[in-house]
Amino acid sequence: MLPFLVGLGCSGGVSQPGFPTDGGCVEQPPENTPDAGAPADVLTPTRLLRRASLALKGEVPTEAEYAQLESAGDEAAQRAFVASFVDRTLQDPTFYRTLFETARDWFNIPPAAPTADAPEYGLQQQRAVVQCPAGTPKAGAWRYFRGDDKACQGQRPDGTPADERTIESWWEPGATTVLVGYAASVSATGQGSVNGNPVTITCLTAGPDGTCGCGPNAVRCHADVGSYAGWENFVPYNPQGQRRLVAEEPARLFAHLGWHDRPMTDLILGAYSVGPTRLQAAYVMQGLSGGATSLLDDDSWWRPSRFSSAPVDPEHSAGDPLAWREYSVPDRLPFLLAERDYRYDPRTQTAAMKGIPAAGMLTSLGFLNAYPRERVRGARALETLACEVLSPPQGQTFNEYRRDPGTEGPCQHCHRRLDPAAIHFKRYAKKNYGFEGFGAAYLMPGIGSVWHWPAHWRQGTYPYEGDPFSHWNRWYSPDTLLTPVTEAQAQANPEAVFIDFLPPEHTLLGQTSDGTVGPLGFAKMILASGSFDRCVVRHLHAQVMGRDIDPTREAGYLDDQVARFIASGRKVRPYVKALTQSDLFQRGR
């Protein structure tokens, strides 16, 4: 949605006697005209209704709304009608959609990239099962899409009878689902393959690999009803495809906060998010891959009776598996912590890290997977949520670049601002390729019991020669701005290079870290600097007023608007309503 253009100018917040002001913003009087010194015209009620409708709904008023305005009475009554129109619209589901579309355009988060040829999308980390076709002995039962071709005949590949199991599946709660073949296996061990050689694997930790089954309630698998496994979750035009859901989650969280009158700081500080069942499955699978096997027996994310009271978007009813409902991120992915002040220093601590604190959209799988490197994540977070502008230098001379772009060479112009942000986004990386939704791994290095490797991973030798190890070995160099550890500390503990908080000798936007690790540490600093509040205000102002606020020429006006936003509890509705009541909104020619 494109905001309409208002075309109002400001003088930078300097009040001028005799002219109307609005929070420090002054409309310059026309010069050398009969109207010199006169204030701008006040919009007629009809124009004001149109402006309000475009700002809040993204569309012009309906004929019925214009008729209601005309029948309201005199001009005072018509202006009262517009005020009531604003109040009604702020409570209308259309306003939720406006907030969502505003945030989707603002965040501009792309879908996670394919891991191989389309539709090889691996984020879900589940194995595809498809139904046996009509006319087969096991018609309607679910089997693995690949590697178990005789299951629909009721046979294993060697001709012996196939396993069969009747369950309540996570994708069809309250109904009966039949699994057949390897998908139905409940064996504690199975047979997998490494470099073409058969190996014995532990099914509890390996997931549905090889001959291991789908697990309790088939949570390790996803039911695919498309013509080819993987496509329905992969294509961006499927509104219920997991790849699209993951990319939309940050914008949906923004809309949820606005709709339910939550403080907008929860967008980056909160330990909760929103998502339908299929999206939440991605978080559960990431938790399982890290060894949190207790999630296998947790039905709170897929059984409607367990989430029937969760706040939802206005386009769905409570308890609907398709609803964008509120959920606790640590409950789905325990390595995203509920703790708000978790500190961990790998230079001095050797025990495994518990995790990184959940931080709203900054720890969403959509944000982390859309940008596969820590510096890209840091740059996008600064640009998107602090309205920072990272532009190349002109006409400057720099010292010679040797090994640290944060302190050497021309790139330091950006990296000395960027790397203190990027350091918070280290502990998430993708490994391997996905195969019909299963096969890719998403590493959270140094966390829990799974994501650790022998010290020789730092040498880049097999099997650590590929990504993400090659990236870590190249860019996580000791004694750099991105990796402020000594060579001795890195030798003693190779995981020290994953340090993900800003040491006190460095600052970000003028702020010193309190030691909180991960993206939450970043979020605390952009909030303390005031950059987050200013950025949110600028985007809300652009949506309602039709233009951004220039922070250089309109500093006073911006400060006043931020004060209004904070005074409203950093909630969207009160601030948006205040904008519609302002003199600037109601004036024009």
C-alpha cells in the first residue's frame, strides 16, 4: 500500500510568532501573495474523510460513507462524523490489514532462499509424507514420499510386511491418521546412510532419517497434499505455505502489537510472537534438532484446545489452527530463552551456553534465515529498526586494509558502525542442503548439547571445510571488532570466537552494552539510544501523514512526535489517532 501525499513542510521545529504550530512543526506562510501570513486552509469534511480513509484503510471512502457524511448535518456535525469514522476504523479488521501491509513493506523480509533447486526448502526440517493412492492396499494411509516405494502395498523394500500405526497427527487433530511403512516405525534405532554406507542411527535424536519413523503424533513429518512434495510449502503465493508464513511473521507481529494495544517495544524485546500451527512447527523442529526431545510429547502447539484462549488476529477465530495467534517462543524453541538479562562470556565460561534470549522479530526464523550472515543481519536491523543509513564514504583517506574491515581500509567507514551490531547475530547459521523439506541443519554454535565440534573445526579440514565453518574461520578472527577475543583465548576455547555481546570498550549508537547476549542485547541498545522510537514514529507518520520526517531539518518536530508516542505507552492506536487530530492532518489546500 502506498500512502497518499500530503505535501506539508516544516521549518525544523522553530516556532514563529503569529503562525500555527503543531508539535514544533511550522507551515511557512506564502510570500508576496494576498494570503501572505494567513494559515493554510482547513480541509473540508469531505476531503478530511478521504484523507483519514486513505491513511487508515488504504482506500478511498465508500459511497455509503460519503452519503453518511453528507447526512450528518452542518460542518461541525460532519467533522464529528469524521472523528467517529477514525475511531470505528481503528477498531476495524481493515486497520489490522493496514498495519500488516505497512510493516511488510517496511521490513521487506524476503522468503528464505532455496537450499538447492526449487522446491528444496529445508527450514521446516520435517520429512514429507504423502497419501497412498486409491486402488492400493493401503489407500489413504501416509507414507514417506521417497525411500519407501512398496509401503502402499503393505510391504517393506525387502518384501516383508510393512509397519502400520494409527495415530492422531499434529496436522489433523481430533481425527484418525494412518501411517504405513517406515513412517510408522517406533523403533529406537534405524538404518541411515553416510557417504553411501549403511550406519545405525538413534531415532530419538536423528529424527525421521533413514528408516526411523515420524515420532509421536507424527511431529517429525509434514503432510503434503500437492502434486510434488515440497511445492505447497515452498511457493510464495500459497498463503498457508510455511516459507511464506515464516517471512510474514515479523510484519504479523507488528500488526498484532498494534491491534492488541501492546507496546511496540515488544517487537524487538518480547519473548513472544504470533503464528499459525504450521509456522510454529518450524520452531519446534529447530528445538528438536538441538536435542530438546521433550518437545516430542508437547501438544500445546497443535492441539486447538491448548491454544483456544490465545489472542489472535481479527481475521480468524480463537482456536483456529490457521490463525496468527500469540505464542511463547521459548515454549516452542527452548534455546531462545525467556530470560531477559542472560549473560555468557565464552572468554571466561566453558560450560555450554543455554541459548540466546528471544527478541521478537530479531530472533524470528524469518529474519534469521532471510539474511544468512551476521553482518547482513546487523546491517538490515540497523537500517530497518534504527533508520540508520549506511552509505559509502567520499573523498576520505583510510589506513591500509589487512584483516579487520572494522578498523582498517575504506570499508571501516561502515563496519565500525556495523560490526558492533553484527556481533549480536552470530549464533545461527545454516549447514547442508534441504531435500523436500528435510536434510538442512540450522546450527546454533556453542548452545546446548548438540552444537559443538572438535577443536580442529577451526582448521577447516574435513568435514568442516564447507559452510558455515568456512565462513566462521575466515571472518571470526581474534582481535577484530567483530570478534574481540585474543588469539590465546581462541586457542584455549575455539568457541570463544562466537562471542555475541558488545564488550564495554565499544559502543553502539553511543550506548554501552549491559552484557545481554544475542539480538536482545542489540535491541536494548537501539532502544536506549532513542533510535528505535524515532524510527517507528517516522514510519507511522509516513503512513498517516503521507511523508517521512526529516531528522536533520525537522529535529524538533520529530522529538515532539516521539514524546507523544512514548506518552501513549508506545502503542499504535493512540498515536495514530493523535496524528489524525493534529492541525497538520486537518489542513491543506
